[in-house]
Amino acid sequence: MKEIYYNKKDNIYYKNNNNDIIKKNNNINNKYDIDDKYEEKIPRSIYFECIWIIRDKKRLERILASNIDEYGEVERNAYYKLDAIHRAIFKIPKEYRGVILKSITYGMNNTNIYIHENTIKKYKREFIYQVAKNLALC
């Protein structure tokens, strides 16, 4: 019969009279872990504003492509928004970038059968938070 002891101070489980040690909360640091900076909720209006800016990405790219010679207020605003989106997308791992953009732009939740929906939601949330942060909305 195995005995299990729990050390509350160190947050560690001990099994078999301290022979085997198991941590209760394994924090594995790998390239897929993201910081919980977005734990504070952003206001609903800012969330939807970021969603519509991301969905407006193709139009913003057309604005920049059409007026290469002279940049006015509209072009500077388009460049500023596109820059915020591009800086935010680089915070997401490469293999999830296209799925996240399709998920937001076209509203497809299950765009890839090999990526779990919770993973998509996690990086989508991080991406929207980064866009809001880059645009200085929050």
C-alpha cells in the first residue's frame, strides 16, 4: 500500500516515504506557454473593436497598396493598425498564426482538425489582447 504525504508549504506530494517526489503543479516552460498577462479582462467594446480591426485587415492592405506615393491621414492610420496586427501575430507560434487569423476573420472555430479548440481559443485571446495593447486601447 502506497502512502502519500502532502507538503503544503512547498506544494509537493511525497510518495512511498519520501522516495518519490511529485510536484502538484508542474509548470513546464516550453515555446507554447504564454504569459498570463491577459488575465485582466479587456472591456467588451475594446474587444469587439480589435475584432473588427483584424477583420478589416485586407481593406487596410488595399489602402496602403493603392496610395504608394503619398501618405495622408487615412494611410497613416491604416499603417498603424496593420503594424499593430503584425506585431501581435508574431507573439503567437508559427503553426497557429493562420488558424487564428482565419478563426477571427471568417468566424471559423474548427478550421484545423489537428489543433484542439482550446488551443485556438487560448492563442486567439492572447492575439486580441496583444492587438489592443499595441493600439494602446488598454
